Amino acid sequence: MNTVSENDFATKVMSLVNPEEPFKPVATYDRDGDCIEFLMRPDAFYAERVDDLVTVYYSQDTKEVIGSLIKGVSGFCANVLKKLPGFRIDIIDGRVKLVHIFRAKLWSSERDPVAGKTVTYRKLIEAAEESELDVEAESCVS
């Protein structure tokens, strides 16, 4: 299995963007890295690790959430399907709305609903809802 650094993966995703066209939010699943990268805006960003699943991207200019990297997608989905078997109904034709992944993590964790990580997940949920993106989720189906 090839491992790809976060910077290399971000560069790969951004290379898919045509600078002459307006930027559209993008979510890409990388099978080799078993990760999903989500970008809402093409801003320069800095990254902060939230937990074992998510690294959140913040705009350097506005400090707003503009994306994330979700690592270990297949393991996360396997655990969620054990805890929340109803999650399977949100997977349609091998694709899942990005917002459902963030919600599944929030709903399956035993965190205080006002804790910092919970607030960050709520911001990611809002960003994912706004973008209305779905992503390949073959690893979540089996």
C-alpha cells in the first residue's frame, strides 16, 4: 500500500481544479490512503488534528472551517455499522453524503455535547451540509 502525505494528497486534489473555472467544493476518496479529503474553498489553510479520524482545515485568512481529511474510513465505517446498523441506509449506490460521516462520528462518540471537539464536528457538519457533497464509500458497504 502506498502512503500519501496530507500535503501530497492536497496537492493532488487541487491539481484537479481548473483555475479558469470557479471553484466548486470537492470531496475525494483515496483508496490507497483509505482517506477522504474535503475542501469547500481554495483558501490557504492550516490543519489541526481533532481526533483519530479527522484533521480539520481552517482558512488562514478567516479562521473558518474550509475542509478536512478523514483517515481510516473503512475501519471507522466498520465500527459505526456495529454500533449504528441504520447507518447503512444512508449509503446509496456505494456513495454516502459527507455530512453523514461527520454525524455518525458525532453520534457514536461519548463526548460532552459542548466540548471543543463536538463544536468542531458541528462546524464540519454545517460545511458538509452547505456543500451537499457525497463521496465514494465502497469501504462502508461491506
